[in-house]
Amino acid sequence: MAFELYPAIDLRGGRCVRLLQGDFGRETVYGDDPVAQARAFVAGGARWLHVVDLDAARTGTPANRDVVAAIAAAVDVPVQAGGGVRDDAAADALLAAGVRRVVVGTAALEDPDWVRRLAARHPGRVAVGLDARGREVAVRGWTEGSGQDLVEVARRFDDAGVAALVVTEIGRDGTLAGPDLDQLAAVLAATRLDVVASGGVGSLDDLRALAGLEVGGRRLAGAIVGRALYEGAFPLSAAVEVVSSRA
């Protein structure tokens, strides 16, 4: 199985930003032209892009949907997008805008049966985003705890027909402090679904560790990288080479 690298474009107010540990009060703005950033990532070798509407994640209102559509139209690689996808209308609008795969977070916790129906209508095009502080999954743009255990939730979706789980450790997101390999290993062991890691990548060694993580013959399907690319911790071309070398 190939290990895919997903450069991240997080949108707030139409701009490219990153939040430290999911805190909307600790935002860094990296650019005013997300479409240009998307094109730059693809020029650097990205084969997927991961786009999040942070405004929609917090409020449910798709404030940046036009920007997401513009990104999807501007690049010739698949786009995975999430943030505020809580009903059929939101999911269908993103897919109609050219997004290859939608990521459902809050709604997956609150209405898992709806996610099953959505996945049945759009085979291979729905992923579940599990954003956790330790083992507790958070909801509503990471602003609230759900009281639900990450591994138990992962198991619950094993037969739901979704394409992947996107697992983010909030405490490491935007910190460059390295991924939580133990957390990811627990999820890999609990499900047969593809698992995409997010949060904490700060070096090429972090990417190597993710690409090499194996539990019971299962390995991660990919990793999302944001701040490390924006701040030049390593060039995208080097990251692509690292993940492409996985057997």
C-alpha cells in the first residue's frame, strides 16, 4: 500500500492559517492566496491535498466553500476536504465542487448512522475525522470534548463503509513536536480501515517513523503535514522522496 503525503491548507477568513493545538486564539497566517499555495504544493510533488474550512468546523457555516472549490479546480490532484460537514447538503456541495473525499468529524460522533448512509451514497469518498486529546475525541472544531474514546470510536466505524480514518492528536497539532505513535498504533490495531495520521510532524524523521509504523501487518495510509512545510522545516520534495521510498 502506498503511503500518501497530504500537505495541509487550513482556511480561515479565506486565508491559509495554522492553529497551535487547535486554539483559534493562537493562529498564524501563512498566506492570502490558498489557490496559489495549492498549486505550489502540487508543483512540489504532492499527489493529494488536505483542505480544512476552520470557520465551518467551529460554526457549521461553510464560510470558505468557494475557496475550497477554487482549489479543487486549480489542481490536477485529488483534494480531501473537511470542516463543518454535518449534513447531506454540506457533503454533496463539496463533492459537487470537485473534492474527491470529504472528511466528517463532529457529525460522525453525533450521528454515525448518517455517516453510514453518506458513505453508501458516495463509495470511497467519505472519511471520518477523529480529533483527539489523548484518547478523548473532540468535536466542533476541537472546542468541545465528546467523552468518547478514540479507539472505541475507530472500531465503531470499521464496518461503516468509509474510505479512511483521519486521526489527529490535538495536543501535538502545529507543535512540530512529533506524532503520537502509540496513539496511532492503537488505532491501527483496532480497525481494518485506512488510517491517515495528522498532528506533530516536524522533521523528515517523523515522516519516516510514520511511514514505518506497523501493527499486526497493518501500516498507515498516509500523513498530513502543515506547519513544517510552511515554516521550511524540510522541503516538500524531500518529504515526497521519504514517503515514496516506503516499500
